[in-house]
Amino acid sequence: MGSPVRVLAEATPATRDRYVDLLRVASLAAVVLGHWMMAAVTPDGVGNLLAVVPALQPLTWLLQVMPVFFFVGGFAHALSYRSLLRKRPEGSTDSVYAAFLRARLQRLLRPTMVFVLVWGAAALLIQLLGGGGGLTGVTLRLVTQPLWFIGIYLAMVAFTPPLLRLHERYGWGAFAGLAGAAAAVDVLRFAAGVPYVEFLNFAFVWLAVHQLGFLRADGRLGAGPALSALRRPALLAGGGLITAVALVAFGPYPLSMVGMPGEKVSNMAPPTLALLCHGLWLVGAVELLRAPAGRLLARPRAWRTVVAANGVAMTAFLWHLTAMLGVYGAMLALDVPLPEPATAAWWAQTPLRLAVAAALTAVLVAAFRTFERPAPTEGVQGHGPLAALGATLTLLGVLGLSMVGFAGLLEGRTARLIAIPVSAPAAVAMTLCGWLLVERAGRGR
């Protein structure tokens, strides 16, 4: 008997696209490393290295790889939904939508709910004991920020069936429609000064990137009557990069592809047309690397590494900020000197901080990895409207929690979500209720 990872790796069917699994792991790993590197912690608070050293901001054009993860999500969602449609009993009128939501969200929401409940209980205990100041208070506010990604991903899963139908009917036209809508939003925002319209691009920009995953699932990114398998990705990468550079150079868009403290315009929150073009060049670039990566993944050891990493990727993503801030907290408690960010002493200390953060993340993964294992599915039928309600509640709860954090629980601290003030307890309640509804709806009538 081999290890579970070895058994799973050896059982991989020949038809599986291993490169997609590599992209999923690599994109999350890049985000984790970027967060660890950007944190500029001093005894006075937590800053951003990119604000301390603006010359490093061009690196975000390589390290801001969330578009790749959402692109991979589109590919996986198309295959999953079509598979469920094929398995639906002949003549059945029950919707597969609920089963699709539950199947796609299990490995996402189970570890997320554990993270939310553990941190919620810890935050309440800390504040009841009179804590919550200094770095502890900052930690309670920051650890939930990566949950915005969970919220966006939820929306992508929820919109997959209608957008997949649009893709099957219009192909590249469906992507062009979403990209055009994103451009129109920025025109209304920057040229006409229309208030609040920019928030629509949370949908248009990320769903456009997601739509590229549908095109890849149908083999339409690297194939066509007039284009070779390499020319279309090259055009996508080159066109996206040139357009993004032009928008930043001549438009109102900042250089950084991640949010910066104090800036009036962010390419991330809400997303901009510049970020969409950045996503195009990244998608084109990773598609150009598909063949050499495929040869690498044909090696058993390399594939086993990817399989093992995929099994804990979401757990590591959820807890990586906890580990990083825990390292800094331990340094402060032990009176270990914290050099000024970006100084020679700070850079010299960086490898050790990263190594300890990685080790602590591994400990947290070992403690919570069991919740990332998917539960068995019961079938391909379910209650569609109930699932849609559950997904909506979970989406709003997760996004609200990413904004408000766990600091100020006892003071009733709130954040504004779509013009509605949301507190942490309310966000947790919405997330939990929504998840339970998705689980219930996906089990069928």
C-alpha cells in the first residue's frame, strides 16, 4: 500500500489536464508569498512594502496572479457542470444547479467555515479578556481580508450555468460583451463621474476572466482555422500587456496591480479595465508555457507534488496571514528587533521570517486539513432556488466579513457592504446560514 497521495497520483486518468492543477496551486502560492513579502510590520503597526519602496510596484505585474486562479476556475466549472448534466436521469425535471453548487463549494466552504468559527471564537475571547490592542487588534482586522477572494469565487460558481450557455451560443462574443461592459463602466466612472458604477466591475472584470476558462475548456484559446496553437495565446498575452501599459501610462490607472494604502484609485477594489488587461496577458503567458509544463508534470514525482499541494491549498491560503502575523507577534513578544522595512537589516531577516511563517502555516494545515476533504455527493438533483438563496447569503456574508474583520466585536463595529452596514456577527450568521442552505439544497428533495 502506498501513501494516499501516491495512490491518488497513480490513479490520475490520462485525460486529466494536469497543467490546470499546477496553475491552481502555483497561483495560490504566489498570492501567499506576495502577502508575506508585502507586510511591513513595525512596533507601530502594519504597512505595505510597496508603499515604502514604490520602485517595487512593477513586480505586481508578475505576482498579482489571481486572474489565473479565476481563469482555471472557469475551466473546471465548465467541465463539472457539463458532467452533471450528462449524469442527470433521463426525463428528470429536477435542477442540477443545486448539486453543482454543492459539489463545487464543498472544498471551499467547509475549511472557510472552520476558519471563520475558530477566529470568531478567538476574537470574542480576546476582547472579553480586555485584549485587542496593538498588533492583536490589527490581526483581528486583517486575517479576514483574503475572504474577498472566496466571495468572488462564490459568485463565479453561481453564475456558471447562465454564462456557460452564453458561451456555448456566442463563444468569444460572450467574453467580448463582458469586457466591453467593464470598459463602459470605467468610462462612466472616470469620464462621466457616475457615482457607485465602479462596483459593477467586481462582476464584469472577474467574470470576463472566468469566461476565458470556458474558452480553454472547449480548446478555443490555442486552436482555430487561421491560428496555430501558439499564436492565439501570444496575441492574448501581447495585446493584454500592451493595452495595460498604455492604460497605466496615459489613463487614470495606478501602476500597482494590487491595492495601495491611501491611493484614490485602486486597480483591485473595485477592479478596473487595466486589471482585466493584466489578466489577459497573464492568461496568454501561462498558456504559452503549457507544453513544457506538461512534460514536467509527466514525471511521477512532480505530479505527486502537485497532487499533495492541491489537497491542502485552500487551507494554506486561509491560514497564511494568521501564520505571518503570528511570527511578527512572537518577535515582538520576545523583544526580537524589527528593522525598518526595506533596510539592509530587514532584507537580511526576510528569509528567516518566510521560513518560520511557512513552518507555522504547515502546522496550521496539519491541524485543519481534514476539513478540506470533500464529502461524498448523493446525486445530481437538487433544489435550485434554495441553493441560489444559500449562495447569495454566503456571498454577502463572506464579503461583509472580509471588510469588517473581527476587531471591535463588542463595540458593534460595522463596515458598509453595498450601502448596508454589516457587523461581524451578522456576516458570520449569513455565511453559516447560506452554507447550510447550499448543503441542504444539494442533497436533493
